[in-house]
Amino acid sequence: MLRDITLGQYYPTDSVIHRLDPRVKLTATLLFIVSMFLFHSFLGYAVAGICLAVVIVISHVPFRFMMKGLKTIWFLLIFTMIFNIFLTDGTILFQWKFIKISQEGLLTAAFMGLRLFFLIIGSSLMTLTTTPNQLTTGMETGLRWMKVIHVPVHEIAMMMSIALRFIPILMEETDKIMKAQQARGADFEEGKLMDRVRALVPVFVPLFVSAFRRANELAMAMEARCYRGDNGRTSMKPLKYAARDGIAYVIMVLFLVLIVFTDKIAALIF
Amino acid sequence: MIKASKLAYEYIRRDEEGNVEGIVRALDGVDLDIKSGDFVAILGHNGSGKSTIAKEINAILEPTEGVLFVNNYDTSKEENIWDIRQSAGMVFQNPDNQLVASVVEEDVAFGPENLGVPTDEIILRVAEALEKVGMTAYRNSSPNHLSGGQKQRIAIAGILAMKPKCIVLDEPTAMLDPNGRKEVISTIHELNKKEGITILLITHYMDEVVGCDKVIVMDNGKVVMQGTPREIFSRPDEIKKHKLDLPQVTELADELAKEGVDMPKGILSIDEFVEAFTSRYAGK
Ligand SMILES: Nc1ncnc2c1ncn2[C@@H]1O[C@H](COP(=O)(O)OP(=O)(O)OP(=O)(O)O)[C@@H](O)[C@H]1O
Ligand SMILES: [Mg+2]
């Protein structure tokens, strides 16, 4: 089980969204997040919601599966909404002692909740349809220009991909060390907080020692395979834009234009 | 392929202030001559300098004294190290700590990517290398789902994709179960026969030594014995003096000979043993 940790839960299936270039998906996610702050009318929410729904349907990721991954975030969502309901002044609909609920409060809460919901769904759609490896390559290739301002893009990407490879190994090792200490009578579950923290010291010391040893060996193995940073390095799977990626960019621009103008259109209609 | 003369290496241990605390002479006057296409095993008990010699061959360590040529490149020259590492690949003991990528084929591609090989060529090389170690079916798997023997074969494929002339394996089977060990050993034998790749196998398992062309025994940083497996294992007393064991059949034949049974020296396989025994004692 620990062997299979996937950051942000990739949902393996075949869809156009899955096949899109990771750079496109990164850009789209960023644009979508920004666009959430560009409209204030009801029509805007409708447009954003419909677009998001269409993308979800095309992605073949079951909506239920997406919801499952959001369990911990529901709390944040409801919390924000409750705050908005009770703390917004306006036409009062209901009052009991000091608790008031206003019409405006309900509206802002609903919109705020919807906006957060869109944000979360929109960005989790990226991690659901892109493997961590693709994301890493996408970032490395897409952000290559940042090397001009001395951001070590290649090194960061390499660190990320090595972390992806070693996180499951180190988790398994932690598990093994904990069991070994438990077999010697260590108790991680009971006692005061300080006692429990103290009980973890004999777990982390060997874990760190082992991690450093692994790092040392891996560095040697990488050098033995002629790794010398980014110098003259090629790639087996270089990212190449396909026609669908161009189309995706066009759709993105259209979406942005649409969102920006919804407020104006809404003002005209209503 | 690999030529060393009077090669020596010293590990210098320093304390926190950088003062020399102690010097370990891990290699001491080593002469080596390994020909292209040879399958050579290096034996020696713990701390005899086997890993040090492997690292010298890969230009990870620079000779303290003497010279070492790998594929006609001088390992002490800085400008040669990438050519040396390309022509003499290295497989390490721990299968987990030498795989870089989280997908098998991407890991195999790591070496050629570092060498700047064009994309199309990398794809060909990766497919070919995986084919040669019999791991094509796993090209899209994660290394975490493979057995130790399979991981070692991936590591070998990663080296093969760099098109080396020679592969140095430092105890590649030490962390494997008997099945994984067999897989790895038969893979490298095949590479040696079919591709003519020079193999340098460092090992603690005497049984793995039997099929080699040449055996080098090291003790205390020096090469103390050299020869074919039969020559080496015909000298059981000398072997034991260097704190090594004999292969099981050889040991048995040797013990029998000591008890007065007529057995030839240097028996290496069970078949040979049976053959020698029955030819002498059948029908008596
Ligand atoms: N990094 C180091 N610093 C100091 N001394 C070292 C270092 N690595 C090895 N040595 C010493 O050099 C000697 C040879 O070590 P080496 O690792 O080559 O032995 P080995 O034959 O590979 O042993 P093993 O069978 O245990 O792998 C040993 O005495 C060892 O203690
Ligand atoms: Mg060693």
C-alpha cells in the first residue's frame, strides 16, 4: 500500500485531457484560478461551472472519485460558508438573540463556497489527469526560461523526481524501523505527547542515517552513469506540442474572454 | 581492456579540523591485465579492496600511485572520466539505491540521456537493452514493484543502454534470494557470450566464480592469486589462508581426498565430481 503513493492521486484512464501536454494543463490550471477572481455576477458562475463540468465529462474521471479525494477540504469549505453567513450585514431574514442571518450573507456564502469549490475541483483535475512524472517534465520544460534569472529549474525537477522515487522506499523503511523498535518494547501509541515524541527519536535517527547513506550511494551511481547536471542532456520523451494542445490554448483564451465579459453581458441583460 | 600497474590507493581519514587522522592503504601495488571479452571474477574477504578497485576502474577514485588504463584512457586524467564511465559501466550492490527514475524505461534511458544521445536513438537503445536482460514486459512498471533480481537486471539494462565495452559489478547478488541471483548471473553470462562485453564480477559466492574465464583473489589490497577457476580451486590451502571458501563440490572432493579417496584436484561442478568418482569406483 505504501509502495503506491501517488501525489494528488492520478486517475489512470484514457482521455483527451490525459493526453494533453502537461504544460497546457499547468497553464490552464493557473488561468482557471486567476479567472475565478475576474467575475462577480451570477452568469459568471454559471459559465465557469458549465465549462468545468464539460472538462470533467471529457476527462473520464468519475465525479464521485473526485469527491472522495476532497474529504479533508469539505471542512474548510463549510467553515468559510458559515463565517460568511453569520458575519455579513444586510437585510435581516432571521434573528435570534445575537445570531442574525441576512440575505446578503446567504448570497455571499453561496458564491464564496461555489468559488472555492470550483478552485479545488479545477486544480485537482490537473493532478488527476497528469502523472507526477509528466508534471515534473512539464515544469522542467515549461519553466526553462526561468534559467535566465538563475532559477535551477533542471535541478529542482531532478530533485522532485528522485523524491517521487524514494518517498515510498523511505516510508516502508520507517515502518520497518518502527516495528523493530516495537519488538524491543518501544511504545508509540500511549503516554503523554512529550513521551510519544521522545519515542520517535529512535525511529528518526536510523531513518536519517539510512537516508544519507542512500543519498551517497545514489549520487555515486548517478555519476557512474555520466550524470553531469544539465550539460548536453537529451531526453527520451521530450515534450512536443500536438494539434490538440494548440486547440486547448485557443479554448483557454476564449474562456478567459467569455469570463471577463460575463459581468458586462449580465449588466445588459438584467 | 583494463590495465593497471603498481596501482595503489589510500583513503585518508581526517578529523574535524582537517588533520590527517589515519591512512588506509586499500590498494597496494596492484597489477592487472584484463583482455577484451574476458569474464573475470574478483574474490577477497571483507576489506580486501575489491570495491576500491571497482571505483578506480570507474574513475570515481583517482589512483594515489601507479597507473590505470581503461579502454586505453588514463583514469588519472580529468578529461577522460566521461569516456571511461561510458566504456566501463558499474552496477552496485543495493538495487534500490541505483535506480533514479520511477518508471523502468525512464531509468534505462537515464544514462544515454546524460550522454546526449538523440531521442530516436535513446528509444531504440532502451528497447534493445530491456530485451537483452529479458525485462521488456516491465518497461512501464515502477521499480518499486519489482523483485531484487529484476531491479538488478534493470540496473544492468541501464548500463547496457550506454553501449559499454565492459561492465563492473560490485557484489550485484549480495542482497538477492537464490532465484534472483541465478537470474542476474545468467544474464551477465549471456551478455559476455553474445555481446562480447567484458565482465568484472566482484562476489562472495564461490559458486558464481565457477563459470568464469579468470579469477583474481585479493587480500589486504594486493592481488594474491590469479588464474582459471580450476587452477585457483586446485590450491585449497592457499585459498583458505586468504579466508575464502571453496565451492561446495570442490570442498567435498578435497575432504574425500584427504581421507584417502582417490579424487583429482580442482573439481568445479557436480557433474565433474560424479564423472570422476564413477570412472574410478564404478563396479567396485
Ligand atoms: N570511504 C572510506 N574511507 C576510509 N576507508 C575506507 C573507505 N572505504 C573503504 N575503506 C577501507 O579500505 C579498505 C578496502 O575497502 P573496500 O571497500 O575496497 O573492501 P571490499 O573488498 O570491497 O570489502 P567488502 O567485501 O566488505 O565489500 C578497507 O580497509 C576499508 O576499511
Ligand atoms: Mg565492497
